Amino acid sequence: MYTSNEYSAFQMDLKREALQTLQTSQDLLMNPFDAILGLADNFVQKYNNLFGLIKKIKSAYDTLKEG
């Protein structure tokens, strides 16, 4: 059988191997999505800019309307 130190080393090796396997699996699953991760950022920025402009125009209109 294993001594306490050998068992601990064996457990650490198993944990390390499991973590490496999980990391590899995650990379394999996520790599196809790398190309589209930032795709919405540009749209969201332009959307926010447009509606920010609309709010400013509305505020200016209300200010002019009130006199």
C-alpha cells in the first residue's frame, strides 16, 4: 500500500491531472466562440450613443419648449 506521503502525492497528481483535463476541455469548448465574443460590444456602444443623443435632444427640446 501507499504511505501517507505517497498517498498525498498520488492525490495531488490526480487533482493536477483532473484540473488539466478540465482546462483543456474548457478551452476546446470555448475556442469556437472566440470570434463572436466581442461582436455585441460594438452594437451596444452604438446603441448607447444613439439613445444618449436622443435623450439630449429631448432634454433640449423640453428646455426650449418651457422657455
